[in-house]
Amino acid sequence: MKNTLDEVLAAGVKRGAVPGVVATVVDRDGVRYEGAFGERQIGSGVEMTTDTVGAIFSMTKAITGAAAMQLVEQGRLDLDAPASEVCEEIGAIGVLDGFDDSGQPVTRPPASPVTLRNLLTHTSGFVYDIWNEDMTRWHEVTGVPNILTLQKASLSTPLMFDPGTRWQYGIGIDWAGQMVEKVSGQTLGEYFAEHLTGPLGMTDTAFAHNPTMLERASAVHARMPDGTLAPIELPPPDDPQFEMGGGGLHGTMADYGRFIRMILNDGELDGTRLLNADTVAQMASNHIGNIRVESLHTAAPQFSNDAEFFPGEPKSWGLTFQINEAPAATGRPAGTLMWAGLANSFFWIDRENGIGGAFLSQILPFVDSGSVDLFFELESAVYDSL
């Protein structure tokens, strides 16, 4: 497997699919593959290494979901109680019904309360402005900052539909992170360090770089209109007011491989149990019924292309994971879990075959064809090697 996967990744760098890449493949017992190719910043001469740190953005969601489910196990959170019982601000949020003649937003009360299950499955009505023009307009009209500013006000956006009636990707898991903070009395980073990333030995995963992480951090790049890549600056938000459970972590793929192995091992890793086995099975099952994952149409081309993984194939959602409802051309079976991060990082977890992997590139916009194609080439090569 090593020679094959090395060839896949090296070829991807050579053809300009990515400036640099790190990937890991794991099974229940350990690491099957680690590789790194290319540069941390294109043209710098600084090599990508397997301990390179990157912004994993929405790969954070699965970790926040695991934290929430630990608290569900303890009876401190309830999947189906109104989320406003924990974060009362959610109870004041209405559904956006449009804009009046003067251009001001019109809202109404939701038909049912938002629940933690809604938040974890993207069926709450909360969306991202990156993929929703009405939400972009709402931010412009109201002047309320968006989620990337890490201002508390950015969480209080209206719902775009009644909870439980459709799927649309959004800030729900940021609210789930707020619920974890409220019941634990800790910041999300403190909770992770004590109850998840710490016990898992994920020492290079955090909301803020420590000095050694910063020394190994990759630059972020933009795909230019002519297909070339250029490094860009993504300055941190001024005066952040919360830690973003939906997308705030930085980390290594080696660390994320340990999280994947915990899920493959039904909630346990190296003798440490983080979740009950039935909880992991619950997280890995469809929680949206006959609703299906929708394609994401960009409202912010600088941040994302139109996005859908395995277009045309039915996909449901578990408790923070997308689930393939049919086998995929890469070799993954139905029931495989996956998701991704805005700067084109990806992971998959195949509990049937006991294998999974994580892939880091640092490129905008999201669903960059070079990155996505290389990730799926890697996954296909893994299954061909089994």
C-alpha cells in the first residue's frame, strides 16, 4: 500500500493538484499509512511533513459531536429536548420568511423547537451564508457579522426553514458547542483537552496554535482563475468571543487518525473508552429519515465552489457525519461516514471494513477539483490495495 499511495500523492503534487498534502490511513489496530509530499507554502522550499499542522475547519464538527454525545450519555444533554432549555437564546430565534418592501427581514416563530438532534444533523434551519443567498442578504441588511468573525452575535441568525423539515448545511454544530460549554462549565477547548483530544493523545489539535504547532503550520492557498496556486493570508478574527465547534480546530492528520480509530473501535482507543459502543453506532446511523443531503450552491465563490460529494448518490446524515446510502465508485461501502473542512481537508470512516483515512490540503475555495480528485484517488487506491 505504501508505494502505491506515495505514487498517488507525489503525482498529485507534480501536476499541481495541491501545493502540499498529508494523508494517513488507519485501521482498528493502528496506522496503515502516513505520507506527506510537496511544500507547506508553495515556492518556499519548506517540505510538507506528516506532522504538519493545518486548519481542519469542519472536520471539527465530528469532535464536537462526540463531546455532545458524551454529555448525552451522562444525561446532561438530551437529543430531543428543546435546545433553548440549555441555551435560552435559541428560543428567541425565528424563521426567515423573506424581506418586506423596505428590504427588512420578516421572521415568524418556528413550527417546532430546535433540538440538539436537529443541530447535529443540519436539520435545524441554521445555515451558512457561504451557501445561502438569503442569509448573505440578511447579514448585509442587518449588519450582523458572520460566523468566521467568532462574535457571539454571529450565532443568532434566523432559521431558513422549520426544524426537522429539510437538510441544509449550517452553524448548528456551533450551537451544539455552546451547549457543551453551558452544561460543562468549560470552554470547548478545555472540554476537548480533558475529555476527548487529551485522552486520545491528540496533542497537536487545538483551537489556538501552541508554539510547536505554529512552527509546523501550513500556509493556506487560493486556486487562481488560471488554475495556479498562490499563498493567501487568513488573519485570525479580532477579539474572538467563542471557540467554533463547527470549524475552529487546527491539527495534524496523525491526530485525526486517532479520532477515526476511536470511532472504528466503537468508542475506545488504546484501553481508554471515550464513548459507549451503542453511542458510536447511534452516531453512525441515519438520523434524518427520508430527508436527503442537498448539494450546496455557492453564494461566496472565493470560499467555496458548488459542493456535493458523490453527486446523484443518496446521502443521509448521522450525528455529525455524512453517510453514503449506496456503495461508491471509490470502493467504500454503503454506510461509510465522511466529511470535510473548508480548506479542502477530508476524512472517511468505513466501519464495515474497519478502515478510514484523513487528508490535508490547505486550499480555497472548498471542493477544489485538484484536492477532491486527489483525495478520492487516494481512497480508491486504498480499497484496491486491501
